[in-house]
Amino acid sequence: MSDSREPRTPRPAAGRRYRAPRCDVGEVAYLEVVTVNDTGAFLDWGQPRDLLLPYGEQRFRPSVGKRVLVRIYTDQQGRPVASQKLERFVADEAEALAAGDEVILVIAEQTDLGLKAVVNHRFWGVLYRDDLTRPLRRGQRVTGYIKRLRDDGRLDLSLLPPGEARLDVVGEAVLKALRESGGYLPLGDKSDAAEIKARLGVSKNAFKQAIGRLYKRRLIILEPTGIRLAPGGE
């Protein structure tokens, strides 16, 4: 924990470029260690002075050049500091959120189910493996959506918006893949779900609904072995 002494906060080295985007108090962020001394570790958080991670708030002793997932808060003296002990700040049970809400996700760690993420810097949630539409890395900040608020208050998450907006996103992904592959994809209603997931990062059901909408809009042509970009679909 922080003490009443003023920590020896180093100034950024001359000429050092900030690689981290600017972060603020109240946020969870994945920050690079730039200095370690007898006070603790200091992190690049995109501010004029580096951010202290006191020894008492560390889960392990980080070394210079490594990155750590922390919550930024103010200590009893009103100074911004960091903590790796996220359980003190991030709750298992969510409040004031509902299915379909757009939220900010910070990816925390991989689990047997998928990825554990911090929602709006305040709550824990899970992105199940089947709902992952693209690879994500630890500390990455992305836009997500509440898929389900469970009876126990815990959150299931999705990278795709609900309802019609979800199909629009999947449809755009299909059109993008078609353009990048020369106008043809060997995917259709009878394609294997794993093949669709591997190529587009979406479920077979979402793919089928999306191509049905694209066909009605005359943006694609359905063929026995796949789909083709319609003339003018560029």
C-alpha cells in the first residue's frame, strides 16, 4: 500500500516516445514498465509523469519492458497509482447493464471457456470461444456488447451487436472477404460450420442469415458451390 512519503517519481527519459495511449484514473489498462526502483515499478500511461505501481499492489515483480494489467486509482494522498490486484476494483456481479448494451472491453486472460474481460472498467464478463469473431490479445481494448445478464448477475459478452445490426456487421464481413478473394468464396448453406468460423469468424447461422439478406439486396449471387459478388456489388 502507499505510504505518506512522496514517492520518487521519475520523469520520462529525454526523447522517449509514449507507446501507450493516454489513460486516466478509474480505468483498467495494459501498461509498459519503464523504471523499477526501491519505491516500486513505474508505468508509461501516456501522461507527463510515469505512473507508480507500488510493491504492495504488485502480484509479481515486473521488469522493465514488460507490460502489466492494472487498475488506475488514487491513493489516500490523492495521487494516481496503479494496482495489479484487479479483484479489489472489478466486481463479479454487474449493475445498470442489460442485454444489448454497447460496452468497453479490456481483455484480461484466457480461460477454458474463452476470454475473461473487464467490462466498462468495472465488471467481469466472459467472451465465450464460440462468440469470438477474431483473435484478441491480453490488454486489448475493444467495443463489445452484453449478450446476456445471467441470473447470478454475471455477464456473457459478444463482439457483435444484437439484432439487425449484428447481421449488417456479418454481411459487411462477407462482402469484404469476397472482395479480397477476387469476388468468390467457396462457402454456402451446406458448408461446414467450422469452415465458416475459420474463414469469417462467425457462426453458420449468422452467416446464412447474412447471405440471405445480401442476396435479397442483389449484392451476391448464390451458386451451388459458394457465393459470388454480384456485378455492381463492389
